[in-house]
Amino acid sequence: MFAEFMPYVVKDNTILLKIKVSPGASKNKIGKIENDADNKPFLKIYISTPPVDGKANKYLVKFLADNLNISASKIKIISGLTSKIKTIQIEDIAENKVKAFLNDSLN
């Protein structure tokens, strides 16, 4: 279950981040936090890479790693490989680092 207002949950030293990706966008950017049909929050992310042969997913992992300043090996897409709605697992990261990333990205 995701927090009422944040698009992630914390499990041990792992963050599960719910996102909606828009591949093929004009530029790469972090959008805003929105709610899905079940009123659960997700983070909107725009990436310029088209969704062909998994390239958008690979770029999404790199984009998140660069923005969080962590190794891409710590990030996995655990659900939604062929969907715009995805759950991202981020290992060995403190919650305050994710909060800072969201605050910086959304302001």
C-alpha cells in the first residue's frame, strides 16, 4: 500500500516508488505527483526515449539513477515492464534522500 500523499513505501532499506512514465516526450523531466483511478499517488516522469525494445525502461533506470545520484544497479523495475504505470525498487537508499529528490524535482 502506498502512502496517502507520497508515491512510495519504505521496506527495510528499500524504496518502492510508483511512477507513470511518458516515453517519447520532447524532453526528459520529472512531472508532478498525481493520483490513479484508485486514488493512489504516482510520480509522473517524462523521457524522450521511445518505448522500443525496452530502451525506454533502460533509460528510465539511468535517468532515475542520475537524478538520485546512485548506481543504476540499485534500481529495478519490479512491475509494469510493458506498462506506463511501474513500480520501481530502489535498494540501499535512505528515505530522506528520496524525499529530497521529490522536493527538489517538484519545486
